[in-house]
Amino acid sequence: MGPHCSFCGTFTGPFSQAEGLFTVLICIPCLEIRQARPDTLLGLHDPGHPWEQWGCPIEGCGKWFPGPWDLEGHTAAEHPDWTAIYELLRPYPNQRMRVVYRRSAPPAAGARSTR
């Protein structure tokens, strides 16, 4: 297995190095998401797992799913203060996907329910 982005799993660069406890590679689109807003996260992707390759990045959750699209429904049901959006960045043959998490805006003061 050659160099790949530690966040979305793509094998096509260019890559930058993200330093922390460990130094990892990060592709430019993932780097842009990470630097853009502090309330933005990327879904976890581990192509080494045979079945459940996509994980929820929200601290304390720890749930994993077979496909990235499953994270949208999980997030809506389990984390109402977050929104997950599945993005297909590149189609086959070099498919590239990611799930972007953003904090939902709190309801405006005085907003009425539409029940």
C-alpha cells in the first residue's frame, strides 16, 4: 500500500504532512476542510476493514458503518446538533468519497415550531 490520505483514503496526491502525536499524510481537499472551520469534521475512513469502513468522528460515539451514506442518517438520528453530508469527489475508476460534518445552527430565538 503506497502513500494515501489518512483522512479520506485517496491514493492520489499531492499530500501535505499533518503533525501531531503521529505524522500523517493529508490530501489538499481534506486539509482545506480541516483548516476552514473549527466546527467542521470529516467522517473517519479505514479501507483496511473488510465491512465497516466509515466511522462517526464525533467524540464518544465510535459507531462504524459499511458505506459513507450511512453516516448521514446516523448523524440525523443520534447527533441532532450536527449535519453530515456525503460527497462523491471523484467517480470511478479512482473513486474518492468523504463525509463532511458541520455543526447545525441553533434555532433562532422566538422561532416557532411548525407542528
